[in-house]
Amino acid sequence: MATLKLGVLGSGSGSNMQSIVDAIEKGELDAEVRL
């Protein structure tokens, strides 16, 4: 399966985005945060 490319819209403290980045770094989520 191809790597998921995510675009993240920021609002608030960014805790949801940080959770996504952490999961990517741990190998739990096969994705890239892209613009």
C-alpha cells in the first residue's frame, strides 16, 4: 500500500498533529505530513 500523504490544518495547541507525527516516527502510521 502507498504511503498516505497528509495535509494538516493548524488550530489550537497542535496536539493532534503532534500525535500524528509521533505515530509516524514510531512506525505506527505509514504517512507523510506534506503541503
